[in-house]
Amino acid sequence: MPHIPIAKDSPGIFGLFQFRPETAVPMLELCEVLLRGDNSLSRGERELIAGYVSQGNSSEFCEDGHFTIAAIQMEEGREIVRAVRAVPDEAPISAKMKALLRIAEKVRIGGRTVLDDDVDAARDAGATDVEIHDAVLIAAAFSMFNRYVDGLDAIIPEDPDFHDVVAQRVVAQGYARMAKMISEGASKAGASR
């Protein structure tokens, strides 16, 4: 049961976004930039990092959501996600992605655990400085999102298709569209007070 009053029909972070839309909008805008903006890492690869970090943080809602978004944006996505969830170093992903996941894991544990050797290994595998930067920021941001969702004991969806429906919406419309909808909803609610 959530620690604050959340609508029962708004599981996970969505109920928290409705509770405090003024914080939701910048969080969603950050997701738009990190996970969907122009980048040499595909959208699916960036969502894979978010799902992987969430799995490491045992954040069920975020893990399932971002792995689902990753899977539908990557060729052979469901198989890749299944493999990354099980044994990332044996997953059918590039050496660069494996190195970036290792960095993300270290950031999840604590930023100072990332060593020069980790960054050198990512560069040796072909990662650019922007890709390394973004992997670190995705890992840091999703550790925060995971703690936000779990720290307030957000509702876990009972509908087994929930994440598939949300993932299709994110892929089609993006996080910025959600931010706009939340912002417009908050403005209407404020006007009706």
C-alpha cells in the first residue's frame, strides 16, 4: 500500500506523477532527452540500460517497464532482454554495450566505484565520451527513479499487459508527450480550484 494517497488506477511512477505534477514534468523531460534524444546509442539500448539498472535496484515496476520498452525497440529485443536479465556478459549485445552496462552497474552501486579501467574498457570497445556520459547519467537517474517509486511503495500493476500498453505509447509518443499531458492536467486542475 503506498505511503501517500495515490489513485489505485495509476500504478508505479504514474500515480506519483499525478500526485505531484510539478516534479513529474522535469523528470519526464529528462527521460525524453536521455532515452529518446539524438544519440549514437539506439533508443532500445538506452532503455536496456534503464531496465538493467532498475533490475539491479530490485525495482520491479521500473525494471519491467523499461525492459519492455527496450524489447520492442530492438531487433530480437525480447531475446536480448531475457539474456541481459539472466547473464549480461553472455547476452547477444555488442562488447560496447556490455562495457556500458558494467559502468552502469557500478554507478548503481555508487558513483565512485567507476574506475579509469572501466572507462578505458568501454572506449576500447568503441564507446564515445557521450555514450559513456549518457550511460552514467541514465544509471544515476534511474537509481533515483527506482528509489522514488519504491520509497513511496507505489502500486504494482495487476494487469499483465500494463507494461506492453505503456511501452507502445512511449515508443509512439515519447516521454515529452506524457510531460505535456501532465502539465496540461495540472493547469486545468489549478484553474478549477
